[in-house]
Amino acid sequence: TGMAMPLPTGGQRTAAGTAMRTAMGTAMGSGDAFGGGIREGKYTEQIYSMIRDGKYHDAIAVLSGKALEFPNSRAAASLLGFCYYHIGDFANAVLTYERLKNSCPDVDEYKLYFAQSLFKAGLYEPALKACENVADSTELSGRVLSLQAAIKYELDDLLDAKALIEQCPPDEADTLVNQACVMYKEATQAGAEPPMLEKARLKFQEAMNQAGFQAELAYAIGLCYYQQRQYGPALKHIAEIIERGVREHPELSVGSQTEGVDVRSVGNSNVLKETALIEAFNLKAAIEYLMKNYEAAQEALSDMPPRSDDELDPVSLHNAALMRMETEPASGFRKLNFLINNPPFPPETFANLMLLYCKHQYYDLAADVLAENAHLTYKFLSSELYEFLDATLMVQTAPEEAYRKFDDLSKKHIDSLRGLTKSIQDARLQRDNDMIKRSLKHYDEALERYIPVLMAQAKIYWDRDHYPMVERIFR
């Protein structure tokens, strides 16, 4: 099993930020009163003060009442959509902006905000279609391109994402970040060359040099280091993100849960997103988990700004489930199943659910989930992992056939290890230190993948008390 990390979202985030800032401007310019009776006065002043101070829930409470009182008020609806977006209630943001675009068909901004809200709600295909309704707007063309590129990025259509990014202004920091995001995704695909991660990191660094420190960019750089297994530099960037977040936003109550202080949820505010604290703590937990410092990993997750379970993002929910599997397996399985049934979810989720079911010997449940989610099997399981799970699930009903499948898989791993051993020897003969490091890294990774197959193969005979055969397998 492996912990999940949020992907870098860098430049794509700015489409949301720009659009939503304009939403407030549009509402302010659309009239000085909430519909027919209340002129701008204490209500308007109160609402704008709430929004300025980030008290979006309080503003929603007031605006919802005004929207019922004056259902045709464009100003109230526009501000309501803005607030819903900023608390992460994208379902209500979608409904609000859909009503606005239908009642104000000449206002292209509402069409863009509708598409943006669909995107943030994970409804990528509808969001792409909604972009077509505003594609002819000259004034919004740059933001539409950025949004379309973000959608294609989330859909893993990297060729189209790159083509759209190429149409954006080349010298802008957002364009650099979008390019780096695509490079990162390409670098983490199977068969990608290791230097691609370094190229992505340098592109993120170039963007931060141009735009100044931004927590999300620092996280993306740290994530590149993590993927390169350079945990020291990754932790250095994480530490800077956390230090700044604690210093600049004490109201986010970092570390309060670990210290046992009972504090209310900070929610999913825009301030929390800008600090990238959630991403940083998830990455810190992943590094500690990989280094087998499980208590430190759990502490990193509990140090996050406090949020209720229903406010957790998919990555945090996945990692919380993984960390508590030993003590609360039922709760962990509920969380992982919830994620599977409510996409989008971290790509590690499906494989981890299958492996954990097998680890806890819930073979029937694993077989059911595998059969019911064939589309996820092809998308999230490598052929090697699928063959391992297939053999594992067969042990209960056909142990001889399962052993044969493990044996076939074992031979593939041994062939791979022999090839990598030769690569190490060749690199040493050539005295190529970089190639030696890469080959050793690949060998260690291949060995890690082989050991579970060997152990599963031996377990078949161990469970039958056939210890001489177990010894023979290990030899």
C-alpha cells in the first residue's frame, strides 16, 4: 500500500481565482440594491464586510434569506455563488451560476463561472461542454483556455492540454506552472525517463522565481523532490510551507488536534487552500510512512488544520483511512469504499483497497469489488498487480492454480532482476556513477515488487504445514 499526494495544481488554480474575484465585481456593478425594496445600506455593507473578512458561511446565511425575499436579485445570487465557491460547496455554486447564466444570457462571465464550478465539482465532461458556450468571448478567451487546459489535464489528455497551454501568453507565470504540471504528469507515467521530473521541478522553480513565493508552487517543487526520492529537499520545502502557514494564519489551529485541544473545524476556506498546508502535511506523512516512521506519519496527518470528516478532501480521507487500518479497519474500509463510489479519488485508492482486503483476508469482498469495477481495473491496476491479485483471490478455491500463477509471475520478476543486475555491472564497468545510481534504484524497486509474490507463493504451503516446500521456495 502507498499513501496518496495531491497532484500539483499550480497555474490551473488561477482560472478559479480570477473568475471568482470578477464575480464579486459583477455583483457590485449590477445594481446598488437587493431587488425591489432594500437600497444599499446596512445589509449590503454587512455582506461585503463578511466577504472581505472571509466569513462566507455568515454571508450565505444572510444572502439565502435575501434570495428568498427577492428571488430575481442578480446581485444577491451572484454574491451567493461566489460564497458557495469559496467554501468549496461546488454543487450549490453550479446551481447558482446555472440560474444566473440562464437569467442573464448576455453576461459571459456567468457562463465561465458555471463551467468553472462544474470543473471544481469534478464534472469534467459537462465543464468542457460549458466552455463551448463562452469560447467566442474575446475578453475571456485567456481564462477559458486556462480552464480547458485544466480540464484536459484532469482527464489525463495531456496532448490536448499542452496544445491549449501553447496558446496562452508564454511569459506569464501561470503558463509556466501549467507547463510544469503537464511535465510532472508525463514524468510520473510508466516508462517515463527520470530526468523529466527534474525538468518539471526546474519549470516550477522558474515560475516561483518570477511570481515570488507561493505555497502551492513550493509544494509542487517538494513533490518533484519526493518523486525523485530526494526526501531531504522535499522536507525542507514542506517545513517552509508549514512555518509560513503557522506564522501568517494562527487561526488555522495547526497542531491543535495532536495536542488534544478541542477546536472547531476551520472548514475549507480559500485561505486554507492558499497556504497549501493540507498538501504539505499529506506529503510529510507520505515521506514518514515510506521511511516506516508510522507514528510521525500519523502525527503529520493530525497536525493538519482541524476539519470534520465530511470536509476532508479525497487525498486526506484516503491517507487517514490508510493510517488507521491497523486499529480501525472497518472505518478505513468505509472511507476507501466511499472514495471509490464518489470519484474523482486518488489513483492509489483502488489498488490499496484491493491489497488491504487481501491482507485482512476479505477475499470475497475483494473479488466482488474487482468484478463490479472492471473499468477501474484497467485504469488503476498495472498488469503485474492485477496478476498478483488474481492469483491471491484464487488461493482459497484453487490453490494449485494460484501457485502456478504466482510461479509464472515470479519468473517474470526474476528475469527483470537479472536484467537489472546486468545493467548495474555494465554501469560499473563504464564507471558511470549516474547510471549506477539509476540501476541500483530500479533494482531496489523491482526487488520490493518481487518479495510479496515470493511470500504469497510460500504462504500457500505454510498454511498447509508443508515447511520443507516453504524452505525450498525461499532458496
